[in-house]
Amino acid sequence: MAHHSDIYLTDIAAYNAAVSATNGGHALIIDFTATWCPPCQRIGPVFERIAGEQAGSVTMKKVDVDANSEAAAAAGINCMPTFKLYKNGACVATKEGGSEAFINELVAAAKQ
């Protein structure tokens, strides 16, 4: 399936590279999503809007858990959507559920 955006981390190598880049770089928030998940589809455009607003201060990416199951497994994803915040090469916060408030909380934490 074609994703229209470079916001997606399409394989495990891209996921690992994005997490590694948080060492000395911007914090990273990943939206673990699925095309068949209605809450994911509702929150997806919100996540992408916030990603645009935060460009240059917080890196925000998405992982399609079906297209990139290795990354989903590596991150221990159990439900969608799940948002994870990475700093200094490690996950420091996780929020499960399609809430804009969750995204905003992680963005605030990313900047601390």
C-alpha cells in the first residue's frame, strides 16, 4: 500500500535509525497505526498536523504495524494507536489510544 508521506518509517532499519538519531538529536514521537483501525484513521490527520507544527523541534513519524511489523514487535506494540516518545536512544513514555491530548502531552515531554 502506498503511503503518500515520508512521515512513515517503512522498515526496521528506518525505525532503528530514527530511534538512534535521538542520541544528541531531537526527541522522536512515533504513531504506531493501522489502516484497518478507525481510531487510528481519526487521529492520523491530527498527528500529521501537529508534526508539521513541531517540525524543527520534535521529530514525529508513523509506523504502519502491518507494513512494518518488525518495528511494531521491537517496540512491543499491543494496541493501536500507540504513541511512543524516544529520547537518547530509548523509549521514555508511551500513550495508548487515539487522543489528541496524549499527543500534546508527549510533545510537551519531548521538549523538556
